[in-house]
Amino acid sequence: MHKRLVLAVLMAVFFFLNLQAFAAQDFTTEFKAAADDSTALSVIDKYLKLAEEVEDFRLLQGYWQKLDAAGCNNYFYDLLQKQPKSELYIYLWARIQADPAVQIKYGRYLVQYHPRFEYGYRLLLTTYQKELFSTPGPEHDSAKPWLKDYKKDRKYFARFLKYFPDLDTASYLNIGMLVWEGKVDDANKLLAEAQAANASWLNWQFYTSYYLQTDQILLLQAYLRRMIDNSSLTQNLSAEDKEQQFEQAYLTTLLVGEAYQYFFDFINTNPATLDNANIQTMYLLACAQNGMNGQAFILLDKIADNSGSLYSWLLNDQGLEALRQDERWEAIMARFKRGWEAEQDTRKADVIATRFSRPAPLWALQDAAGNTVRLEDLRGEIVILDFWATWCEPCQKAMPVLDRWMKTKMPQGVRVFSVNVWEEDKAGVLPFMTENGYGMTLLYGTDNLSTDYGFDGIPYICVIDKLGNIRYEERGFTNDLGENLSFWVEDLLR
């Protein structure tokens, strides 16, 4: 009887401990659902008591730093004062320090005195990755402040890989070091080993950046072609269509990576690519960034009378500022505007043809003043919802357009709400809206909205009619947003 009682107690304790274990997904869900900063901090405090693993603390620090950096720093400093020789507390305090010299100092201490502690290497070597490997190379002036320390610590890259051969981070940091030093053959050998091990960081972003950094353009082209050939989205495309997909993907990669020489070389070798409207916009951006106004205006002159659809993009894209300062700009834009106005009826018909009807899921959300706004209370008005986040670049392009339309063209009977979702730093949401002077009503969204409304990317903009049905939507940002808003609302007000 006694043994059974002891066993029952042990099982109960085990069950209770399992219930109290740190669960990253549970923490993230609770944190994002917090209505204000005070509640969010209480969620962090709750999970601090449960955290045991390094990754638990790293997750909490990531959120805490954005919400209350001083409080986070003081907490881990106090832990370190109580146990000054603890490799865990040294690491957790040092990794959140703003001074990279501090991170190098304590990272070096950890790898010297705790050589089997993975996170010491990560602290030290990641600091070099951020501060040194972001410079053009060892001979560049920006690298000089770090070279003395780097020469002392370079051996720890190889040691990290030796002690932790199966750790993806070790191979990733070593490849970064070899690329920065210009040792491409050695980097390629290590990359081949990482590929054989199916390293977690092997993705499109890594490959495109790697091949550009190492000037392995033929390998970049081969990789992009392979990606297009293997994509389920291209299985039914003709060889010609796949080639167009490759051209756009390749030139986009070169433009984003600022590999302008390769970009212009490809277009000069394949001039027919400039018949593609998407490539035309890339070419104009590249010309504007490289002081090639003459080449840009040759193309603009060629397409001005039959490409009115580019007018809105030319009017708004920030990357074209150098062209806007050119004395030829106004005359060219007048030609584009005539074409754009002539095509307005066609554009409107195309937009109206996308109308559909789906009941809008109901919600009750908090505004910036803490008041509850309910969708069901807005029946009889047209409601425009813009789902966004402060870190989202396409959202940052859409919001000024939405604000300008609201303030200059919005008719009576329309309400516009900017619904913040997927936000880690909630404290920065209201200041972002205020500093930009946006007139949309801010609402703090909940995690279920993306599922309810059926979007997996932002911005997501939808228009709800007077009866509570979604009639129009836009996924992502397009330069036609301002005009589309007028088309949508005009149709629903009839």
C-alpha cells in the first residue's frame, strides 16, 4: 500500500512538472495576445520561472529587449552577479549588450575556459560575422578596428567546427569567414559537406547571396534554373515561359544584390528582355541608382506612348528620384499620363470584374484609446481593413497611399481601419502611426484574424460592403492601390 502511494505521488509530481514545462509556442501565443505592455511583461515573468534551456532564455530575451531593454539587462546582470562564473549567465548577459567589444571579450573568455559550451563560440564568432564580415574585405578601412582581435580569435572558427561537427551554425559561420577572406575553394568544399548533411540554413536566400558574394555567376544561374524547373508552379509552363521566369528571377537577384555590372551585361547581351514590363521597371531602377539617366530616358521615350500602365509606378517609386530631377522628366511623364488616362475605363472594368462576396468574419478589437470597436456595429457603412505590421516593407508602401486617399478622395459613408497583426514590438505601433501622421483608425489585431480572413501575408486589404460582406481584396502592395480604392468604393456606393 505504501509503495502504491509513493508511486501515485511520483506520477502526480511528474504530471505537474510536465504541465509547468516551458513551451515556446505557448509563450509566443500568450505574449502576442497580451492587450498592453504591462500584460506582456507579466507573460515574460511567468515564463522566466519555467525557463531552463538556453533557447528558452534566448526566446524570452528577444521579446523582452524590444519591450523593456533596461529591465531585461538588469535581470540578467543580477543573475550574473550571483553566479559570476556561470557560463550560462555570462552568455545570457553578454549577448544582449550593445557594445560588440563586450561580446568579443566575454565570448573569448567562454571559448577559452568553457570550450565545450556551444554558445560561447556563437557569441564570439557571430559578433565577427556582424561587425567584420559585413565589411568589403580585410584590406578595407572599415575592417581595421577589428583585425587585431580577429587574428587572435580566428582559430576558434575551426575549433567550433571540430567540437561541434554536426551543428549547422558551426559550418555556417566558417563558410562566412572563408567567403570574407576570399577563400572560395575552401568555402565551396565546406558548403558541399553542409549540403550532404542537409544543413537547415541552405535556402534560396543563402544560395543567391553566396553565389553573388563569391562571383560564381554561372552557379547562380544554374541554381535559379533548377529552382524554376523543380517548382510545382512551373510544371505546366513551356520552355519559353520558364526562360522568362528565369530572366526575371535572375535580374531581380542581381538588382537586390546590387550586382549592377552583371545586371547590365545580361540585358545588353539579351536586349529582348526589355520587352518585358517587369524587367523595364528593374532596368529603370538600376539606371537611376547608377547615374545612367541617358539610358533610362531612351527606354522611357520608347515605351511612353504605349505603356500608360507604368504611370502610377513612375509617379510613386522612391528609387527613381534621380530621374525625377532630370529636366526631361515632366515631358515624359505627360506622355505616360495621357496613356494612363486613356486606359482608365479598361482598368476600372478589370478591377470591378474581381468583385466577389464572402461574409466578413466578425471581430471586436481594441483601438489606441482602449475602446472596443466591433465590426457588427459598422453595418450600413463601407469598411476598409488594412492588415499590417511596422516591420513589413510592403505595408510601409501601402499605408501612405491609403492615408492620402482617405484625406483627399474618400467619400462619406466609408470607414478605414489599420489592423496591426503579427507584431512583436507592440510598444512601437502607436508611435509609428503618430509619427507618420496617418489618419486611419488603429486597431490591435489578434492572431486568429489571418486564419479567419484567409491571408498568409501582409499587407492584406479588404473592402466590406454595407451588409457585412467582403467584396474586394488586395494581397500585397501594388502601385494601383490608390486608384483601386476609388474604383472599389464607387462600385459599392452605387
